[in-house]
Amino acid sequence: MYRLCVRRCASTFSLRYTTINEPILEYRRNSNEIQQVQKILEEYQLKVTRIPCIIDGKEFWTNDIQKQVLPFDHQHVLAEYCYADKSIIQKAIDRAAKNQATWNAIPIEQRANIFLKAADLAADLKWRSRLVASTMLGQGKTVFQAEIDAACELIDFWRFNVQHMAAAMAYQPTSTQDSDNSYGYRGLEGFVAAISPFNFTAIGGHLASAPAFMGNTVVWKPSDAAVLSNYIVYKILEEAGLPPGIIQFVPSRGEDFGRTITQSQDLAAITFTGSTKTFK
């Protein structure tokens, strides 16, 4: 278990935190990890997972139902989800913008501990096997490719983000007898739109969670081909204690999402990985 070591003094604090890369599991025959992944693979293949839009922790459905299919068997439906319409996207934007100041006011070490807890949860087989299995089925990866991406890299993102932040906050400008100088970080004013790719579960989680760690609220549009694995990431963050409304989960049509966010005066930034065509 990783936690921040915090030393407070007056109005400033310093963070000391170091981590190492998450070990890669080997998935040998009859190992605990391979048995658990096989169990979850069977579970996901025997049912259709229903995935809503989530705003302020509440589920929303529209009539625009979409299906995520197996890339190697297009007749097999892995998950059903709904596209957020423009009114749902706008609701997510409004709530994200409203929640930003309160979230940014939470001490950085408290925010950090949420993501360190998420890393611990993702490292445990209960959630790790779901990350791996959903990525294998949804994005057509082998167990080793999914382990490196959906488990190890995502865990590393969450832990190393905290380490990088701790290192950045170790810097403070020189104070003198006549002046007390300090350097701090704060979130952007507004919301961050996260548009994540189909191929890497870890990048999807990172594009949404890194801005949140830094005090921003996020409106997250997952890729149609990675909805299930990205939904698993969202549920891990939820269990780790991320408050409702910090990350809004809104699968949607690219055109609707793009037009709605860019017309909002509250748009502060976009995090994006994908093709130039999709970005435009």
C-alpha cells in the first residue's frame, strides 16, 4: 500500500513520495492470475454489460443505444451503452464547471491519496482481472498485451503522477528577511474535456484522471471501441473515493461532443490521443 508522507508547516507543505514500476504478472498455466482472468472472460462473454452516462455520480440513459462488439466476432455484443445527446453533454459540462472550485480546494495530498488508492485497487486481482479481461475482449489484445497496458501502465500513471507532483512541489522560491515567497499549483478555471483512444486502456484512464489529480473537473468521452474497459477504470476511481462529479463519463458521438464542448465558455483544456481526422 502506498501513501503520501506529508509534513505540514505553516501554510505550506512538502510531499515525499517515491515509487517503482508495477511488476508484470506472468500468467503461467494454473496460476491464480490466469484462473481469475479466465473466470472474468467467461463472465463478460456470457452477459451484455450495460453502461450508462454518469453525471455527478448519477446514471443517465438516452434512446440512442449503441453496442460494443468483439473485434474478432462482430456478432457477439460485449456491452450496450448510450450516446449522450447534446443536452446530456451540456449537463455534464455545467456540473463539471460548478464542481471545479470545490474540488480544487481539497488539499493536494488528499487528492493524491485517492489516486494512490486507485492504483492499489487496480493492482489487486479483483480489479486487475477485469481491466485485463475487458481489454482483451474489447480491444483484441493478448493477456500479456492487456496486462502491460490496462494494468501495469495504468497503475504506473497513477503512482508516478503523484511522484512527479511531489518532486515539482519540492521547489519553492527563495524567501528573504523582507519577503516570504511561495509557489503553488491550482486547477484551471472551467472543465477539461478528455477524448480518449480505442487502443490503450491506460491512456484512456490517464487522459481523464491526470487533470483531475491536478484539481480539475473532467468531461470524459471514451472511445466507442473501449467503452467497457474505460468504464472499469471509472468504477475503480469511484471505489477509490473519487467524489461524484469530478469526472463525468459521457460516451457520445464525436460531432455532438466536439461541437458542444467547443461552444462552451467554460472549456479550459482538451486532453486527446487519436487521429488528426478525429481531432478535427
